[in-house]
Amino acid sequence: MKFLYSDTQDYVDPGYDFLNDRSSPGRERYWSDVYAHEFMQPAPYDGLLVSMSAVRQATGVASSKVRYSTREEQRLLRDGARRFLRYGGPRFKDAMLMGDCGAFAYVEHPVPAYLPEEVVEFYTEAGFTHGVSPDHIIFDCDLSNPPEKAVEAAVRQRFAITLANAEAFLGLVRREGMPFEPLGPVQGWSPKSMAEAAHRLERMGYRYLAIGGLVPLKVDAIKLVLTAIRERIKPETKIHLLGFAKADSIREFTDFGITSFDSTSPLIRAFKDEKANYYSEGSDGKLAYYTAIRIPQAIENARLMQGVKRGAFSAEDLHLRERRALDEMRAFDRGASTVAATLDAVMDYHQFLVRGDGNGAEHQDKGLDKTAALVQRTLEHRPWKECGCDVCRSIGVEVIIFRSSNRNKRRGFHNLGVYHRHLRKTLGEAA
């Protein structure tokens, strides 16, 4: 089973100055920076996925979160995605490089934002090894398996559009001489309808299916979907799980013949999760999670600056508390401070992120107590001290400090590495 990371232009400045919180002298975005597969040995994933909607603005879709500039898109197509992502050479010559359309970008629209012809051209020019036909997401999955006539017309239309696009897409890929391996996307309103879609795609000639619409589903619902699909397709037909949000539960999916899946979860959780920001390998063979310790930059944190503007507290006082928290964390890492003293310094500063939020003192106190317990656990266990990955070895305690993109993304890189090792161990145990 291959784990693909969905590229969102996540790279870091290798020379970032953590003590002074500033980029390296002369740093140029992208050109000076490094991706996770350049920073870490071994690479923390088996391949990359790039969504067309992240590279090219879809016509009529103002909400599309395009991350590439026009010049970057042109360079990606001119040089090829592998060279642009610096994912080439002997080290990555066999790694998967998959393209999809990023259907979330146009989910509110009646039809997909890209035509099959446009998508085939994009995948071919970029040099992807695999490419998914343009699909149209169906989010609702009714486990009672209602018949087609009981489903809304708009849902039936998305189902039909996805299959029609897949048929046209496969014909175009064959006409181009199969420059990449095509994947047929499975969408449906129920396990039974998704199984029917998979069966039709297989009959068209697809030997690799990409299962979509899984993001909002719980583990048990996904299992029902995969069970239904496997009953309707050949054992040798490959399956990819698109945007698999339950990646941490991968142990429960080893019996479904999954060839690959993509997820951004390990990196995203480094800075978007409330408490599970740092991955660790538990002694029980499962993943363990720790809360990163929030010490934001006082002058750049919107909530803190609002408090200063209201006169609730002073900028000078914030700076002193911020500096004390950072100094205490670093002293603790060196063995020159205690858990109690470090926790006190961290929470003395952290309280200003909570005070004045309008929820009342009792509610604020409860929130601070919960945070203090999580921070204390992180300090007592010192997980970064036990990790030998390239991130933790190179920046030490800075990896557990929730502060600025260069720390948070490095923590995300660490999470990817831990997760990738966990996956390999899980598959080994399953075998």
C-alpha cells in the first residue's frame, strides 16, 4: 500500500533562524526552500499527488484556492511536475506522481470545472505517472442504499457526469498512447451505488479505481463502501482512496486490497488540530499524539494585538512573558529547568490568548486548566528527545513549539515521517 502526500507547496527555509525568528539571509521563496522529501531521509511518503485546481484557476470558479502563480504553473508544465517538485533522480525514479482535478474546488458548481480533454493535456504535459478522470463529488452516503429513483436529480446528475467523463477520458488516454496510468473515479450516494459505479468503470476498461467522497464518512461507513465495491469488481483491480481523512486508522483497512491512498492529515494536524499536533510511535504499536506548546509571536498574533489595542494589556508586558516562555522551554530542553517552572512560564503567557474572549472567567479557567494538563503531559514525556528523525535532530525543542510556519511545517514533516514508518510497520504486521 502506497501513501501519497497531496502537494500544497509545503516547503521550509533550511537556514531559518529560530532564536531570532527570521528567514535566512537572501532567502528566496521556493528556490531556497526544501520539500519534506529533500529534508528527510528516507522520504516521508511513497509518492505525491497534485491537484489541477491548486495549479490552474478553473474558469468561473472564483473560490478555487490556487496555490501556484501563473509563472509557477508554466514552469511546472515546461519542466514537468517531477522536476518542479524536485522529486526526480535515482532516489525517486519509481515513486508515484499522481494528478487529480481537486473536485472540492468546484463542488458548488453544476458541472466539473475541467473537461476531460483539458485534464489529459495537463497530466501529459506535467508528466504524471497516474491521473484521475475529472469527477463530481457526491458527499451524502446513505447506508440504507436507496434506489436511484429515490435520489435527488442533482445527485443522479453528478453520478452520470462522473461516469461520462471517465469514459471520454479513457478514450483520450488510449488515443495518446497511455502516457500515464488512468484512474476511474468512483462517486455515489450509497455503498451500493458506488459499487455499481466501480463495476461500470471496470467494464469500461479501468484497472485502477479512485474512491471519492470519503472525507465526511466514519470508519465503519467507509468499510461498508469498500466491502460493497470489492464484491462487484475483480480482485486484481487496484483501489486508491482519495483524500483519506482516516489515515490514522489504516490498520482497519488492510483487508480491502488497497493499492494506494493520499492524505494531508499528518501535516495539517501539526498546526490545525487543537491538541494532537505532534505524532509519536507508541509502545503499543499505535500512534500517540502530543499537544504542541503554543508560544505565538506577540506582535504578529491577531488575538493578542486586539487585546493591546483595547488596552487590556500592554505590548511590553506581552514581550516579557513571551521571552520568558521561550527561554524556559529552551532551558528545560537543556536540563536547566523543571516541568513545573516551564509550565508556569508557558501558561503565564498562554492565558492572554484566552482572557478577554468574552466567554466568562469560569469558562476561561476551565479551558486554561485543560491546556495546562496537555502541556504538562508533553513536557513530562519529552517526545522530541526520543525521536531520531531529521527534523527533531536538527532543531530539537523548537519542533514542539507552536510558533511560525517554519516550526509548524517542520513538525508536519516529522508527523509525515512518523506516520510513514507506522504504515510500513502496520503492513508488515498485516502480512
